[in-house]
Amino acid sequence: MRIGLISDTHGLLRPEALQALAGVEHIIHAGDIGGPEVLDALRKLATVDAVRGNNDKDAWAKEIPERLALKFDGVGIYVLHDVKELDIAVARQRVIIAGHSHKPLVAKRDDVLFVNPGSAGPRRFSLPVTIGYLTVTDGRASAEIRQLL
């Protein structure tokens, strides 16, 4: 299963991001969405799970959870916006997905895969504009980052 990962759109859903996510089976948005229209557009591509970021404060965002525990093909995935707020004792998943920093990351620590898809929204400083992919097959997960701009 190929899962698209996106974060920190801040209301800007670039055509390049939509094109890069076309064909994925599921999409996870790791917060700072920026508005319901972003999720509506993503739902035209695949089923979407999303968490609320620190900038998602308007009424539309109240329904969106701050954290999610998901499972795909036997792989536990924990999603939150800011990894600094992670309680690893609670999470205990094989994959942790978080945004917030706008810095793309794929790293393995103590048999846990940490993924930050970076930011697909407005460019921040000199950081790249990116999305990520999580591939889950036969109970194993791997991730990659794709630079859009």
C-alpha cells in the first residue's frame, strides 16, 4: 500500500502536490492544514486522515483530532503535528508521522520509523517544498521524501 504524506500546507495546496499524490491509496495530512478546502481537494484523490496543527484554530478544525493511531497491513502508525509532543510510551507504534518543523525527515530510531513530509505549502526560509510517501507491504514500512520545488 502506498500512502501519501503531506503537512504544513497552511491553506496552499499546490498543483504539484496534487499531481505527486495522484495514485496513492491513502493520504495522511500531519497538520497545519489551513482550511477545509485543502482536505476536500485531497479527498478527491484518496481517503484522507488528518491531524490538527497549531495553526488550525478556526471552527472547521475543531472536528479534526490532534493525534491519530492508524494501522495498515499490520503496521501501527501514530500521527501528530509536533513530534516534540510525542509521548513514546503512549505511541508505541512502528511509524511516527509528524510535521510542524517544515524540515523533511526519514529516520529510524530504536526500530521506529520517524517521517516528517516537510512542507507542501508556502516556502519557509530556504527549506524545500516536499511531500512524502509511506509504503506498507507485508507488515513492513518504508518512507521517502519527494521534493516538489
